[in-house]
Amino acid sequence: MRIVTATAVALALVGAAAPATTAHQPATDGIWRTDGYGTVLSIRNGTLQEYQTTAVSCIAGDTARRTGPGTYTTPGRTVLTVRTLGDRDHASVRLAGDVGERNLRRITELPDACTPAAPGDPLATFDVFWQTFEENYPFFAAKGIDWHAVRDRYRPTVHEGTTPDELFAVFSKMVEPLHDAHVAVWDVDGDKDGFPDRFFGQPRPGTVMPGGTLDAEVKKFVVERDLKDARNLQDFGAGRITYADLPGGQGYLRISGFGGYAGDKAPYTAELAELDKALDTVLSKERTRHLKGLVIDLRINGGGSDAMGLHIAGRLTDTPYLAYSKRARNDPTDPTRHTRPQPLYVTPGQGPRYTGPVAVLTGGSTVSAGETFTQALMDRPGRTVRIGQPTQGVFSDVMVRKLPNGMSVWLPNEELLTRSGRTFDGAGIPPHLTEPVFTTEEFDQNKDSAFDRAVKVLRD
């Protein structure tokens, strides 16, 4: 996602059992619990409210207002679609720009913990923080972390007088050994500018998270070094997509993110429209007829919408195929249990499509949706080769969870499975051909070994 939003959403009033549906009351009105995700939704009177729940807490999330039949829009312009599934007790919710959907089961009333205000003292906040990871994080065993031992070590250090700075430091130390780029602790400052006053997050050791400065530096290097003799150099989507025709007849497509194409807080439909404008130009009928190979550069890619990745993949095939299957933890006490995997497919897109050989450039700064897009190309019909370094190793949507004292935490709770059931969380997707990616030595020597290898592979 990405840094994706949570399933966040909203409402205000809740009742007991849902009354019978009338002509004026949608069938989706009522109270619903998600399969996995630790979420309860209350839908009534045109408003949807998310409640973030654990065994020890229930915290109200954001609100969304009905903007169409079965659709609700948050203040941040995220659109959610809720629909029933055959009977009045089962439904699903889908977030625009996400892939797959989350199953809902009707319940008669809100959990008891949702009624009183959650205590915001340091110890209660600690318990919600620990419990949120305990019930949702899928990778403790794979990372060799005893989360119960972590609680036993740090809970005695928290007391009534623990300051916000001290508690933030405790939380940061607790999650630091995870080395998970989809885990973060943050606290918005008091002046309400929206930027965290305190933030802790970190990538896999030996890698660098992508950002605006790094992206600009690398893009300048690539344009001046790799594309100096290229033709038809163009930027699209607010500069996040770059295309050029290479001298040998190959194409070069650089994607630095799957979103941000249409400005801040643009709805998904506007983002998708900008993406289609780019694809219609890049993969024109004339170009796809003569293109001898395509380099797709994802080495600096901060993620975004998984659905946009599948959309692009649909312009690179004439044959539908499985991209990956998605599942989430759904048993708070058993980390080995998950939701039923949802198969997600690449379907051929409308308009001209390129089906020839592709070289995908990846590295440790290929993150989140950049990785799900890479995974979606693994079983692409036709020749597809990965070159560079392993991706970052974070594939799940990000759960954004509020804490009782006003802090927030990000964490993953999903896995993306290959056809054989494999996942790449932690280690990342490995390349077929290993080359250095934007190292100091490469910059100093004006080298781009991964790009040069890609051109050579496509030429052979």
C-alpha cells in the first residue's frame, strides 16, 4: 500500500442488533468485524466508523461519509466500497488503490471495550502497543524475536510518571530488532502541522529507504550517464515516471513510485488517469511494434498502490496470469493461522501491450508496492529477468494503529504468496543477475553496472 492507509474509516452512532433493511436503509448498515485486521466497522446513517480492537482495547479510528451506493469517502479522499456477499450477515470492504478485499461478518454490538474512553496512561498505552503486535505481526518467528520476552523486559520500566519521550524511546527499542521498513512509531507534534515530532523507523540493514533527495540525485545521474544518447526522454506523473528510447532499440522506463501522479490527496481515479496517460504514450502502438526490449528501473521506488502495479503489468502481457495471493493473520493467539488466500491476477490491459523481453532493475531501495510489482512480473509470460540487488523485503499493506496516548504505530499483518506458496518478506526478492546498485564506488567511477547489464542482456 504502500505506505498505505489503514482500513481507516468512520462513523459515529452505534446500536445493538442491526434492524431489518428498509428502502431507506442500506443492507450494509450495522456492525461488522473484519476477518483479520483487528477491526470493527459501524455503518449507520450514512457514516462509517472504524474501531481498532485488540483483546485489551478498542480505539475509534477515522470517519467516512457515504458518497454513493455502498461507497464511503474519508476526509483524506480515500474511497471505501462495502458490499454484501449473498446474505445479510456477510460483506466485504475494498479500499480504492488496494488489491483484494477484506471480508466482514455481522455482529450484534460493539465490543465492550469500545464503550468507555480508553485510558491513556503510559502503562495502558504500553499494553495496547504490545498487544497490537502480538495479535497482528506475522514475522516474529522468522526474525527470531521472542515478543513475550520483549514485554517482560520493558514493561517494568514503564510507570505512571513515564514521560512521552521516555515511552517513545521504549517503543523504539522494542521494535528496533525487527529491522522492518513497514514498522514505525510516531507522534504528531502539538502544533498540528501534521509532521511527526518523534518518528522511529528503519530499513533492512545495509539498505537505504528511498526519499525525495535520493530520488533526485539518482535520476540526475541516470539521465546524464545512462540516457545521454537516448531519444524521446519524457517525464510523466509529476516526474515519478520517466521514459526514453535507448540507442539499441530498447526502451527505458523508470518508476519511482506507484502514486503521487496527480498531486497531494488526489483520488485514486485521478491517479489512475494520469498513469494511463503515461502508459498510452510510452506503450504506443508504433513503439510496441518495434521495441527490442524494455528496461524497467525500480531501484529507487518508495511504493504506493499495489493496484497500479497490477495495472502496469497488464500492459506487459496478452495472457492473464496469477500475480500473487494475499493472506493476513486472523487469529490473535496463533500466528500460523491466516485468512483464506485471495488470488490476484494480472489481466491484459486495454490499448497496445508490450509482450517482449523485460529487464527489471531492483535494489534495497525498491520498497513495498515496488516489490509487489516485481513479484507480479515473476510469472509473466515471456522473458523477464531481474538484475541488481534484493528488494527491501516488505510486501504487506501497512496497518496504521492509534495508541491511547495519541501516538501511532505502523505494522504489517499480511503475506503475499507466489504460486508455490513462497514469500519474500525480510530478505526481499533476489535478482537473477547480481550487480551493484548506486554504491559509492559506482558513483565515483561513473558506472551503472546494473543498467549496462540489462542493456546487454536485452541485446543478446
